[in-house]
Amino acid sequence: MESTVVTRLSILGHPQRLAVFRLLMRRYPDRVPAKELAQALDLKPNTLSTYVNALMQAGLITQERVGTSLRYAVHMEAAGETVDYLLRDCCRGRPEICSPLASLAAGGDSPITDRKFNVLFICTGNSARSIFAESILRKEAGDRFVAYSAGTKPRSELNPFALDVLEQKGHDVSVLNAKNLSVFQGADAPDFDFVFTVCNQAANEECPAWTGQSVSAHWGMPDPVKAEGSDAEKSLAFQQCYGALLNRIKAFTVLPIASLDRIALQRAIDDIAQSKEGASA
């Protein structure tokens, strides 16, 4: 195992290979097309190919062919083994340094307490998907969750089709507005228990490290703002997006959060992103 860990650390010691691995970790459990990886990291296709081949040989990522597209994902078991090995080895005699991390790597035996949780949904424009998610969670379980949303590059106004859908579903749109992610990075910002990215572009970007131990996940959704055609066709795209997010959030709100350890909770949230009920049509 030691030689494997040494190889993996050597591979990750290269800044751009590490950047590929980090992006795939943020997008987990998605399988990300090679073209999207190259665009997000500003890499030439042949350069990206060299990096992903090295990561695959080290067992850190996996590859899948879908049609003519190659898609990549983090090999989470291998990543977990590597971190676990490091913690168990380096922490001998120094539990005051490593014990919190070692506890997580060993399985996370401390469940999140039963209380009202702060949840942040992030997308790029904060004009549709993250606004949908914020509104749905507030309506479905506002007694147990405080919902927020923000954008990495927010638009000045909310999308009118999104507002129409929310009004049709009985949401109060007067409390909504597009916000920059920086709003939640100050000293007075709430501590978030859960942080979800709901668009691929936002997940591909470097998001801030949140204080505390937020559980984060990627719930990527197609952008309804990019829908083309008649107003009816565009409206349908927003309705489908709303419906998919509604299914995911309903599944999230019924999780027994207080009785799950952090590792089990993370897996459950990742599974929601992959469920057919939460898929966008």
C-alpha cells in the first residue's frame, strides 16, 4: 500500500494534475466529459489526455466512453484509501493534530445534531436553478431548514420564466433576489451545514472553503435559461428543471440527518443526484 500511496502523491504533486483531480472531486459523482474538463481548466486536449492518463494509472480516477465522448470521475474508494493511510501513518503519537480528520476517514462516528440547518445553493447566475432550490426548500421544510442561494457571477435580475413558474407553484417571490457568493463570505455570514452546486459551471470554479464542516454536493442541472424555441418550449424547460429539483429536495428533506454519521449522510446526498426521480428530463 505504501508504494501505491507514494505513486499517487507523486502524481498529485503536479499542480495541473492536482487541478484535474480537484475539479473531478467537486463534480463527484458526475462523470465529466474530457472536452468540458479541458475548457474549464484551459488545457489543450492532448495535455489533458496526458494528465488524466497519469491519474488513471495511479488509480485515482476512472474513465468511461459514452458514444464518442470520454468521461472521467474520481475513484472515491482509492482517494479514501490514500487519505486514510496518510492519517493513520502520520498521526501516530500525535492525536491532538489528526484525531478529527482520522475520525472522518474512519467512518465519521459523530452524527450531525438535530436542529435547524443552514443550506446554500450555488449556481452561476443565481437567476433560476439556485433560486428554484432556495424557494422549494423554504416551502417544503422551512421549519427545519434555512435556505439561501447565490451566484458566482449573478445576473442583475431574476429570470422572468423562473419567476412565472414559482408564482404558479405558490411561492413568495418578493423575498428573492440575485446575490453574489461573496455575500456569504464575510464574518457575519451564516455557517452552512450543507452547500450544493446546482450547475456544472459553478462546480467547475474554485469556490471558497466554508467554515465548519459543511456537507457539500453537486446536483448539476441543465440550464433552462439556455432553452431555445417558443415561449411555451422555454417555459417547459423551466418546469422540468423545477420538477427535478423538487424531487431531489423532497428526498433530501426526508433523510434522517440526526441519526446519520457524516460519511453516510454524504453518500445519501450523492445518491440523490444520481437517482432517476431527481434527473432532469
